[in-house]
Amino acid sequence: MLRRCDLENKTQALQVQLDFQKSLHEKEITEVKRRHEVRREETEIVRQVENERQLSEVLQKLRGDQSEQIKQYRGQLERNFHTKLENAMLAAAKDSDFASAAKEEAAEAKV
């Protein structure tokens, strides 16, 4: 009988110890999961910041490239405009010379 009580007490003590260990392990698992989640979130934030930085760099490069293209197009348009203006002025001068020559011929023909 004494031995049975002793075994029941040991069983109960072992059960209490088992419950304590189980509770301790559950707390450790919860803590590990929490730390893992925090690390995952930190990693995600770092990744997002890096992606935003890279996107910003790419956008700056695209803006620079586009600005350079616009400058080139503008220069080309200005050159085309000046060339056409010069051609128009030459044509007008030529027409004026022809008109003057025609007037002189008409005046000489009258005389």
C-alpha cells in the first residue's frame, strides 16, 4: 500500500513536471514563432526599401534619358526651322530679284 502511494505520488510529480515542461516548450515555440515573424517583417521592410531605392534610381535614369532626348529633338527642330527659314528667305530674295528684273525689262520695253 505504501509503495502504491509512493508510485502515485511519483506519477503525480512526473505529471506536474511533464505539464510544466510542456508549458515551457509551448512558450518557447510561441517566442520562436514571434521572433521569426519579426525577422520576416524586418526582412520584408528591408526588401521594400531596397526595391523603392532601385525604382527611384531607374526613374531618375529614365528622366535623365528622356530629358537628353528632348534636348536632342529640340536642337534638331531648331536646326530644321532655321534651315527652312533660310531657304524661305533665299527663295524670297530670288523672287524679289526676279520681280526687279521683270520690272526693269518692262520699263525698258516701254522706252
